[in-house]
Amino acid sequence: MAATKKTTKAASTKKASTAETPKTASSKSLEVKVILQYGEKSISYDTFIQNAKNVWEFNLGKKPDDLKKLDLYIKPEEGKVYFVANDTEESNFDI
């Protein structure tokens, strides 16, 4: 009978741990698309990121894998995008 009690206790422990796991309401993620429109131009968020990566690699001579953080400052009135890469490198490119 002692073996039966151990099995019952183990089974009830499994049920308790399963019951304690919270379920999320939705596992879907939000898809966002950002487009900057001004004058006759329409430029996507992805284009800004790719242009900054290109400046990082080709103009600054850095390795693509070394880019870990990118802050973009879009100034349509100046026709420029300024960016700070990895909190240290600053550069810009034309919109």
C-alpha cells in the first residue's frame, strides 16, 4: 500500500504543477509597419535601417555583426537621417 500512496502523491504533484502554469490569452504578436511620408517621398522603416547598416559597413568600414544597437533620428526638414550605433559611433545619410 505504501507504493500506491507514493504514486498517488506523484500524480497529484504533476496535476498541481500543470494547473499552476498560467496560459497566455494570445500568442500572436503585433505586426507594425512604419512609413515616413513627406512631400513626394515615402520611405519605410526597413529602408532607414538598411541604409544605416550600409553606412556602418561600407562608409565606416565596420563588420555587420558588430552592430548591436541603432538609434535613428529622422529629420525630414533637413533631408537627413542621423544615427548613433552601439552608443558610440555617429553618422548620417541623406533621405
